[in-house]
Amino acid sequence: MRGQNVGLLAVATLGLAVSAVAGEIRGKVTLKGTPPPNPVVKDFSADPNCSKLVKEAVYVPMFRVGPAGELADVFVTLDGITGKSTGASAPPAVLDQKGCMYVPYVLAIQTKQTLLVKNSDPLLHNVHTTPTAPGNKVRNEAQLAGGPDLRFTFDAPEKFVRFKCDVHPWMFAYVCVSDHPWFALTGADGTYVIKDVPPGKYTLEASHRKAGTLKKEIEVTDGVVNVDFVFEIK
Amino acid sequence: MSKATSVALHRFAVLTVLAVLLLIGAGGLVTSHGAGMAVPDWPNTYGYNMFFFPISHWIGGIFYEHTHRLLGALVGLLTLILAIWMHGATARPWLRAGGVALLVGAATVLGFWPARWQDAVVLGVTGLAALVSSAFWPRGDPQSARLRRLGWVAVGLVVLQGLLGGLRVTLYKDELGIVHATLAQLFLVLMGALALMTSPWWRQWEARGAEEPGSALRGLYAWVTALVLGQLVLGATMRHEHAGLAVPDFPLAYGRLWPATDPESVARYNQQRLETRALNDITATHIYVHMAHRIMALVVVAGIAWAWIGTRRQLARGHPFRRWATVWLGLVVVQFFLGAWTVWSNKAADVATLHVVTGAVTLLVGGLLAVAAFAPRVHEPAQLGPQVPAVVAPASAGGT
């Protein structure tokens, strides 16, 4: 019993020590310039069941930009780190099909992490993934209304793996797959936070599906490092 | 084979050609709507035997892909009937045997795999149809051995074509889609040739071999038709890249005579391209293929115009080739403008599909001109009947 307590104490101490020396990267991503307007889905009538579900105009959120240029859906990650995934033990991520659209439009997970694809619509979809990195498999599966969740995992890191529905061609989403846990997606306010980063020198990479990729050399200590990115419309 | 039966066979062959064109159009709609993978399984459709898939589920992309598959099955059936029909009365015992075999197959499926009753029903109905049709099958003489062989080549091609379409779905290979699209065009030309060779006109044409055009004109038809095929392969490659329009303006390309293809420019093109479909990003290769298609369009128009001029110069007034060369030229001009319209409409599905179908008809007309110019002997002399004198004026009396 005493031995067990000592062990627990040791683990707790180690955990505290690790978190005590871990740093945090936070920042804001903005877009300079006016992006082209997001396209409007006009052809819901291809499936009358979708027309019944969705009454208002729906935009494909290729650029989610705030009033001051805050850019959402940017995948910010430490570049060049592999083999550090904790995805196998991470809770599953969820991609839903709701209102004949994928929600969310961009998602980030780790390699080996389970991704559950749900169908919340009262109609049929097909879930078609088109990864290109060696090790990640293309899949195309039917998902009936009320059908069980489909489970996906990816073995190789890859940015913006496309999920699409060919029944409803306007339905698509992107999943960024990282081989380590130090990544984040910017929210509607353009901000991101990456926690528990071991101190060291890194290349921080910010990628947006349309705006491109930016990189910065950073050094993480046991404090907070602020790194902002500014994308430009070309 | 009686004259009436022979005419009926020819009309059936023409009907099959029209069905193939319809099938190519349906295939065009599949790629235009990005619906090639809307039915994830094959040969089944969402677990159903394709003929039992409920109509209520024919929605969105499924509608295009599923109707394409059904039309493919129809073309396969028509091709098989045509091949059997060419054997005349000798096909009757085969039909009976085939019908019985299919009925036994249906009973076997039902006995061993009752869950697959839909497959058993399809086998059974087909077997019954074969048995019944054997009783009413035309009693005419068979067509020539060459035509019969061509009929079975067509059956082989249509089966291969179906397999390619299915494997493209199950193996997720876009490259197979390009082969599938190309084979469709070749199959159309073969079926067109069969329709031509089973026509009463062809028998007369074959009998009057002296009216064949000179070797220079024959070679020209063949080469220009090969160019058209090459152009269709480029078009199929563009469609199966699933990247939409790699160059969105015409007649310029990104505002220039030749577009920039450096990585920065391509990144800029992609950034500005916002679509409601999950298109692949364009690459420099996509742009090169697109520009090759434009350049090739000019070459093909020039080639067909050259063939038209050659035909007018070398063949006498009243020669059927003169009319068909004009049709060919008209088609390629229409096709050129349809190509431009495809770009201006941002690859609207109906316009792009019309472009595909017109391309197929352009190839068909060129292919048939070449076939008729080479005038291969496909009938046995006894089948040609009495020689019919030439009805066209000699070249020296014709003029252009």
C-alpha cells in the first residue's frame, strides 16, 4: 500500500514537473485584403429532402473572416515533428452531417485518433474521403438516415484531407491530421492556443485551405509565446 | 436473311448507336455533376441489385450515376441482341440453351443464397425472355463471318467497358475513368460501323468498290479522326481530374495568351477559385492539359477543314462523302463554340455534357467516313447481290 502511494506521488510530481516546464503558444491570425465572396449553394433542389431541411441560402465557408480581418479555420501546428501522436488514446473527434452540410467545415485531429462521422440528417449520404498522403486510405461509404456513426482514422499526417458527399456535391469538409498533439484551429475571432509545448526551438506553421501557408521560427520557454500571422489576398 | 429482316437489323443497329450516344451523354452528366462516386458500391447499388434500387432514392448525384449504370446495362443488352441477331436462325438453339441455363442459375441462386433473391429474379426474367424470344427469333440467314465477329467484339468491348466503370468506383482510380471515357468513344465508332455495314447502302457501296476515294483522302480521314480521338482523350483527362476549369477565361488564359504556371501564380489562381463543389486544386499540369486541349481544338478544326477541301476537290458532285464531309465540318465548328461556351459558363453541366456528346458525334462521323473510304470487304460476294451502277458523275464532269 505504501509502495502504491509512493508510486502515485512520483507520477504526480513528474506530471507537475512536465507542466511546469511546458510553454504555451498563442496568437491571432488575420487576413489582409478582401477575399472573394463565399459561394452560395443554389442547387439544394437536386435532393428534395435537402430542400425541405434547408430554407435559407447557405454559403460554403471558404473564408470565415471577422470585421477586423480575423481569420477562422486556420490550422496552426509545430512543423516537422513526427511520431509523437497521442491520438490512439485521445477522445474521438466528431464530424456531423447536418442540414445537408458538414459541420464543422474544418477539423483537426491526430494520427490514430478516431474520427466519428455522424449523420444527423433524415436522409442518405455517402462519405467519401480523398487523402493523398501515403498510408492514408481513400474510403467511400454509404451512410443511411439513422445509420451508425462511421469511424475513420488516419495513419499519416496530412493537411486538409477532404471529406465529401457525392450525392450532395456541395457537401464537403476538411480534416487536418497531425502526428503530434501541438496544434490548434483558429476560432471565429482568429485566435488560437497551443498548450503544453515542451520548451525548444520550432517552426510554427499556419495553414488556411485557401489563403495558403505561413511559417515562423519561434522559441518556446516555460511561459507564453505570442505569435501572430497575417495572410494576404494575392 | 430476307430484305425486311436485314433492314430491321440495320435499324436495330442504328437504335443501339443512339443508345450509346445517350449513354455517353449520361456519362458526361455524371462527371459534370461530380457524381461518379455517389453510389459507393458496384455492381450493386446501395446494397440493392441495380434493377431493384427504389426510385425514391434516385436523388442528387445518385440519379446521374444510377441512370448511367442502367443505361449501360441497356446498351449491353442491345449489343448482345445485335450480336445474336447477326447469326440469324442459327441463334435459336443458343437462345433456348442460354434461357434454360439462366433459369437454372436463378433457381440455384434462390436455393443457396435466398437473400440474393433480387439477383435470382433478374436471372430468371432474362432466362425467360431468352426462351420466349427463341420461339419468335428471325429465321433469316446469318450475316457474314466478319460482321458476326465484329458483333462479338462489340459484346466484349461493352463488357470490358462495364467492368472498367465498376472498377473505377471500387478501386477509386481516376485514371480508369479516362480509359472508360476513351473506350466509350471507340465503342461508339464500332457500333456506328456495324450500323453502317448492316445498311442496304453499304451493300451497294461494297459492290461498287470503284467509287472509293483515293488513298490520300482515305489517309486524311483516318489521321484527322485519330486527331479527334486524341482531342477527346485530352477532354476526358480534363474531366477526370475533377478540378473544374483549369483556365477560366477564353480566348485568353488568365488574361494572357499563355498563362503563368509558376507556383505563386497557381496558388493565386486557387485562392481566387471558390466553388460550391469539392474540386481538386488546379496544378500547372492541369493548366498544360487545358491549353493542349485548346491548341488541339485548332489543329482538329484545321484538319477537318482540310479534309473537307480535299473531299470537295477530289470527289465528284453527288458523291455521298461530300455531304458527310460538310456535316463533319459543321459539327467541329459547333463543337469549337461549345468548348468556348463551356468555359464562359464556368463548365455548366448541361453545356459541358453537350460538348462531350458533340465531340462523340464528331468522332463518329469522322470514323464512319474513314471506314467507308477504306471500304473493307465485310460481306461475302453472294450477299452483295447484283452490282449497282454508279449514280454519281465522274470527277471530271463534277467540279467543286
